[in-house]
Amino acid sequence: KTSKAHSPSPVAELPSVWWFDEKEGIASFLRLLLSMLSNSPTNQQVFFLREGPATIGALLQKVSSSQLTVQALQAVQELVEQFNHCPEWKNEVYRHLLFDFRIWSRPLYDVKIGHTQYISTIVKSNTTECRRSFGVQFMLDVIRIFYSSMGSTVSQPTVEGAQLTEEEQMSIRAAIISNVKLYVMIDIRVEELEAILSFVAVASDSNLQEELLRLLLNLLNNAPCRQSLRELLWAKGFSLLVLIQAKSMAVRLLAIKLISKLSIQPANEDGPLYNALHRGGLSAAIGQMTQHELSSSIILALLELCVTKRQDNYTDYISNLQVYLAVLQLLRNSPLDVRHTICQQVISILQLNPGHVVDIASSPGWESLFLWLLTPFEQLQEGAEEVDPACSITYKRLQVQNIMKEAKMEGDGDTPEGENEAGSSLDEEQERGDGEDSRSSEPDNEGEVPAK
């Protein structure tokens, strides 16, 4: 009886989460900590009073990145869910464990993308709280430091095989940019737009610039905040003119599309962007684009800035002649196919709007501009196909001359002096060119053979 009375009771079996796994050391430690904190208010108070989340976060920054596995990420998620009932404790866990990218930018790609996707679910369910602590500027800083070519040595991986490819970086950035879109979808603040525009203006990664410009363009198209975004862009979007001169052709095209989208419905006529568009700033920025390669898509997008449609008959007309002539000036170094496409549009607009002939003829230097446009300086290579005469530059020159003459005849006979000089200059240039060709075919001295 005595032995039975004093015999020790059998030891209760420990939960499986307590057992230590050498391969999953971080996950086992976090689950052990979670078991100690569960259903124990005293342990929870001591844990946060002694800066437990900050201590664990500092330790996780120093451990080997090979220990930061999917199981470790799941253990952190369980720890976060444990303190959802207390906002103060939950923010501590968020700041030191979940949103600390110094920890989660080091493991393999599977863990990184899982971490960013889990953060997206947290932001979607608690948009207001996350926007206050981990807003637009925080997300942009994460992209700049850890997931772009502008990042410092902190973002470099420490394990073999953890180096991210360009596609993997783009997928992670897309998940982070989706958080930015959630923040500004309903309403966008001035400081948030300034952060985005400043980031795009100074970014050296063209892919990153393109991703953020696409975000702004999508918000302008179908987001509830499009009206407020349009007003803020008119006031703060002067940096879009700088992006017109970017090195990347895709970035230049997106910046032009954004300005074109804004020009449809101007909201603030006193803003710096509006003044730049209508008082020479845009034409000056376009004039600086001659140092870059220009495609027909960029030229046509630029022409959309100064060509609009009438509401009565839906015909195109030039709304900003100064910008239109600046765009035509870019075609000096363009290939023949690009100039041929633009010549077709110029002829179409002049046929539909005879009054533009007088406006163009009154602009100084328009003769040399059209001569540059209509003069080929690409020599035909050997073996290349000949250009169809109906599409040749000479044919286009004659068409423009005929349109201008018809416009003069339709007038009341009072032709401006500038127009007479403009109309005669084309004929003089053509006659001068014909005379030079005939003189070049004659030998200078007797007995000499003219050069071919």
C-alpha cells in the first residue's frame, strides 16, 4: 500500500510541437515559444514587457538563411494569429517579425514569395491599420533596398542558389506593388503620389519604372480614385516631363500615355504640369528627345497630345500647333517608314482642316521643317527593293503643295504675306534642287568624265 501511495504518477506525453527537429530548428523553437505563450496571460505580458518580439527578430537576422524554411514561416504566421486579439501586441509582432524584410529577403525564392503573399492577405484584411504603419513609402523602400538593382549589399543572398532571377524579382515586386494599389485604390493622398512619382523619377531600373507607371495608368482608367488622382497629377506630376526623356522606350511611351490621358480632361489650369503643357514646357521636353531612338508608336503617341477629335463630326484637328511642330521636328533622324506613316497623318489633317495651312505657314521656320520631313537621307542599299512611286517622298511633297494651293484658292483672295513666301519657297527649293542636279551632270572641263 505504501508503495502504491508513494509511487510516481506516469509522465504526461508532451505535444508533438515541443519535439526539436534539427532540420527545422527555427520552426521548432517558435512553436515551443508559442506553446508557452498560449493560454497564459502572464507569460504573454512578460514576453512583451521584456521586448520578446524585438529580441527574436534580431536573432532571426543572424541565423543561417538555410534555417529560414517554409516551416519557419508557418510558425511565424501562427505566432501572428495568436495575438490578433490585442492590437498593441499584434503591431509589435508585425514590425519585428513579419514586416522585417531583413529577415525574409535572405531565404530561397519559395519562402520569399510565400512571405510576400501572406503579407498581401494581411494588408487586404487590415488595410487601414497597415497603411498607417506600413504604407506606400515603406513598400517602395522595400522594393528599392531588397528587390531591385538599386539595392545595397544588405539584399544580397547568403546561400548558394538563393540568387533571384529577373522574373522572380518581378513576381515579388508585383506582389508588393499590389499592396500599394490596395492602399490608394479608394483614395490617394498627396504624400503617397509624391512618393511614387519621386521614386519613378530617380529609379535606375527601367523595369521598375515601367511597373509603377502602369500602376498609375491603371488607376487613371478604372479606379475609384481616378478623379482625385487626375487632380493631384495636374498639381504634382511635373516629373512626367522628365520621364519623356528616359532611356527606356517603354517608359517614355507610358509617360506620354499618362500625359495624354490627363490632357483629355484638364482639372487644374493653374498647376505646374498644365502650365508646362500649354506654355512651351512640353515642346521643349520633346525637343530633347532627338538623342534617343524613336519608333512610330512613340511619335504617334506624341501626336495624340496635340491632335484631338471634334465632337460634331469626329474629325481630327490640331489643338496645340507648337507641340505638333516640335513632334515633326523629331523626324529628322527617323527612318523612312516612320516618316511615311507621319506624312500620311499630316496630309489627312491638312485635307480635313484647310485652316491649318495658314496657321502652319505663319509659324517661323516651317519651310525647313517640312523639307526635312520630305527629304530622304537614307540611301537605297544594293539589292533592296525600290519604293513604290505612289508612296515616295516626292509624291508626298507634291500632295502637300497641292493641298496648300487648294486652300489658297478656296480663300477670299486675301493671302497672308507669310503664306505667299511659304508657298514660293517650296517651288524655289525644288527648282534650285533641279538646277543643281543638271549642273552636276555636266563635266567641269573638256575631256573629263562626269562622276557617277
